[in-house]
Amino acid sequence: MIMGIALLAMAATACFPSGPVEAWVPDLDGDGRIAQWEVDAEKQRIIDAVVAGVEHQRRERQLHPFLVCVRRHESDRGPFPHTNGYTAQNPRSTASGAYQFLDSTWRNVSARAGHPGYAKASHAPWWVQDEVALHLLASGGRSAWAGTGC
């Protein structure tokens, strides 16, 4: 899915290098010509590098000490870095996801954080849950998790 989004974004914004293809596409088979498959392979290499960079950034964010602490207390008592609670559902309330957002709070905060469209936190991808939790933290919402000791 990330690959498709990256490809769509790069194609829509023309983020691939411009100019003569010889300037940015290697002659992979050494025949002195740049074939379409070589252009396609180079575009795929660029996309893969962008996707890997985004994924690395998301994984680094996932290790934020506050997020790790909250996940441990709210949804995942397993091993560090406590990443198994993203689909958790509280049996006694509408709270769900790694950070146990109530549905009403989730819809409100996720929209303000730029990630609307998920009715419940547990329906959002892990990286969206992390970004929304960090957004709430940055906007003074630490008290939402006051009982966790984080």
C-alpha cells in the first residue's frame, strides 16, 4: 500500500529526475542504449528508496519514549517496544488502539492531526495512531494518559 501511494505521489508531482534519461538512468545491460525497462527499474529504485526512508522515519517515531511507555500501560504488556496493541479494544468502553483513545476523542484529535476518516483508533494504521498520539502530546494533551505514569 505504501508503495502504491509513493508511486502515485511521485508520478502526480513529477518527482522523478528530468532531462535526458542518460543523465539519471544507468545502462544496466551495457548495450549503450537506455531501454524502457531500465528507466522503469531506475524509477522503481527511487520509489523503493523513498518508501524505505518513510518507513525508517515512522519506525524511529514509534520508539519515542513517551509513546513506548503509554503503549505498555494502555494496550501491550509484551516485550519492548510494545507494538502489539494497535488493534486492542477495551471491553468496557469505546477505547481502542495502542493508546486507548475513546472513539469521540479519536475522531476529534485525529482530524486535527490531519488523519480523519478512521471511526476508531484501532482501525487506523499503527503509524497514524503514533502520529495522532504525538500530536495530542505536543498540543498539551499529556493529561489524557496521566494515570499511566508516563
